[in-house]
Amino acid sequence: MISQFLLNIMFVAYVIAGIGLVAYGFNCYASIYLFLKNSRKVRLDDRKAILQFYRTHTMDSMPMVTTQLPIYNEANCVERLIEAICAIDYPKEKHEIQVLDDSTDECLEVTTRKVKEMQAKGYNIVLIPRTDRKEFKAGALKAGLAIAKGDFISIFDADFVPEKDFLLKTIPYMVMDSKVGLVQGRWGHLNRNESGLTLAQSIGIDGHFVIEQSARSWGKLFMNFNGTAGVWRKQAILDAGNWQGDTLTEDMDLSYRSQLAGWRMKFVFDVIVPAELPNDINAYKAQQFRWAKGSIQTAIKILPKVLKAKVPLRVKIGAFMHTTHYSIHPCMLFTALFAFPLLAFYEPVKNMPTWAFIVGFAFIFLAAVAPSVLYFVAQRSSGYSGWRVRMLSLPVLMSLGVGIAVSNTRAVLSAIFSRKGGVFVRTPKKGAKKLSIYSQKFPFEAVLEIVVGLYCFFGLLEYIGAQKFIIGPFLALYAVGFLSVGVLSLMHYISSILEAYRYSKSEAAAEESSIA
């Protein structure tokens, strides 16, 4: 039997988690409102501004730009990236390219060879390797910035393939407005339809960029650099205190420090940069863990400064909801874990009148469907064809969002209770070719996810037995989400082991053939 004190604690935690879910859900509606209110006018004004810029400017008048490519063990992608960057339509003499390679495997050899090849073709490209990985990506970017020749710094991760006109569509905004410190492009997708996982991810990313980034930028709220597919003004980076590696989201950290220093951030909706989505659930979870932990670290570091800053209250509220967004996952997990014991042993819940359940359900339902409404509006407004068909994968995305709650809760708690920045774990990508197979550790967390999923299923049966049908749909979603992600994690791990074995066999066969 659970003690009354412990049940009281569970009830308080359950209520707080429920309020959190409602708050973050209704924040989606606020973002949708800001997007719909400003979309037509801002996008039209941006197009007019670009046309006007090129009526009065020539290529000879364009400023010096340094493009930084932070690389770490990306042998599968690095050649494709370098080729895409060198193909960008911008005066060669005004486009410096820095390949910031911290690799510890064969990637450095591939990068070295490719850089020499492009140098021979006349491109202003240089390789800047490091061996200590101090401050990870932030440290690499800082090292390159110290010797960068450009006043504007564009940044691309290894899995991105920008269009040739990227700089021509972004630099003008910074030339026209001297207070713009960052121009952020929208992420596109190279492998959207590769699997149900990549399709679901693409919908989630579209929701973030199409709605959330647009709403923050156009609604004059604080927004963040997404770590890639953007252009910084060098002075904005320096005024903010340069890159810092004490969080795992150095991009969000720098963005907030820069805006607190008086610089503005601009999101350009119509500049789309395609990128590769991870097709491995464990790689995706590692990516989300890094973003979740880094966001909370940034919130702890930055929010006190935001709250003291002389900015409107709505900006402070927006910053809080933005930087703490991943707290939604502990809220999900706590409601999932505490639902059953509260029903079974807590008298106030057992005897709660039906009307109270209905009122609570109404708020929770409105909050629960808010992300789906956001994704629907994002897909319809994205400009991509076939959005109606893609929306059929929305249940997959919902299950995915719930299923990673165990992993992301661990990330949030790690950020709160650990003073260290943490290890920057890369997200492996397949790239244009398979030069290597990156190994994975056994996903012990998947076992816990399956256990939680079974627990939620048991709780669902208990609620149905008690005729509390209103809570049923949420527990059903929790059960499906945790079980799906847990099982997929184990399946992908086994698949990666088999793939690595086949790869090693083929390598051995090729070596024997060459010797013969």
C-alpha cells in the first residue's frame, strides 16, 4: 500500500505536470496566431526587399563572407557538403570556406583529400583540424572565427546541402539592416520519404520552422539560431561574448546572448536548405537528448538575464516557453506514471465527480491536439506538395513524441542536476555513400521504455475497468508511444549490428581480393 504522504506528492506532481502540458499546448495556438497574422505581409515585404536590393547592388559590391563547416566523423557526408558549398553562387574572391574538422576516424583523410581537390580548382577553402575537441562544436567555430576574413559567417553542418543562391538570398538582409545579427534559413529534407520515421520527423521539423520560428521572428520575440543553415554577423557573435561550450546547444545560447546585447534575429521563410534526417530511432533519440539537455542548460544560464532585461513581458514569457519547451517530456512521463496509483489508491481521485473529469479532459484535450493543429497548419503553409498524404503519418509523429519522453526526461534532469556541459554526441548520417558504419551501444533505455509502455497499458485497463473512460485515450497513446519507440530502438540496434557485420565482411573480402 502506498502511503498517504507519497500519494499527496504524486497528486501535486500530477497536477503540476498537467498544468505544464496545458501551458505548452496553448503556446502552440499563440504561435499559430502570430504566424497567420504576419505571414502574408512579411513574406511579401521580404521578396520586395530582395528585388530592390539587386536593383542597386552588383556582385562587386557584395561583402566578404566566411563559410564555416564544423565536421566530426562525417566521412559519409563531408564530400557532398564541400561540393555544395563550393558550388554556391558568390564571388570566389569574397567567399572564404573553413572546414573545421575535429574528426578522429577516416573522415579527416577524406576531408583533407577533398579540400586539396577544391583548392586546385581555385576555391578559397582551408582545412582547420583540431585534436582536442575542446568545447566541441562551439570550440571549433570559435577557433575558425579568430582567423575568419569575412564580416559575415555562414554555417552548415555536414548533413546539409544548400542551394547555389543561399548567400545571395540571405546576405542582402544584413547589408540592408545593420542591426540584424543573424539570418536563419528554413530546413528542408533530402530523405523525407525514406521511411515512416523520417516522414514523421519532417512534419515535426516543418512545424518548428514554418510556424514557431516564423512566429518568433515576425512576432518580435526572441528566436534562436538552429546551429546550421544561417548567416551570422561577426560583430554580433563578438558582442555576445563569442561561442561558449558550457551548454550542448551553443547555438541557442549565443542567440539569446546576442539578442540581449541588442542584435535582432531574422527568419527567412522562403530560403530552404535541404538536410538529411536520421533514419535510425537511436540516432534520433541521441539528437533529441542533446537538444533537450542543451535547451534546459541554456534556460538555466540565460533566463535570469532575460527576466532582468528591459524587454516586454510577452518577450520574457516567450523566452521561458521557448527555452524550457523540452520540459513537456517530464510532464508526459509523470502523468503516465502517476495515473494508475492515483486512481487505485487516492480517494479524491477515485471519488472525483464526473463533471471534474470532463472539465479537466476539455483543457487537456485542447492542449493535446494543439501540436497536431500546428503541424496541420505548417504542412498546408509549407509550400510542399502532397501535404494531405503526409498528414496521414501524424499518428506516427504523436507516438514518437510520447515515446522519447523517457530519454528526454533523463536529459532534462541531467541538465538540472549536473553542472557540466556534457559530451556532444554526433548524430550519424548515411550521406551520399557508406564509407564507414558507426557503431552503437546497446540501448538499455529501450528496455525501460517497453516496461513503461506495458505499465501504461495496465493502467489503461484499470481506468477502463473503473469506467473512467475520459483518461483512456491518453493512456492508450502513452502505451503505444513507449512500446513503439522501445521496440524500434531494439530492432534498429540489432539491424545496425548486422549491417556492421556485413560491412566488415565485405571490407575483408575486398582486402583479400586486392592482395590476390
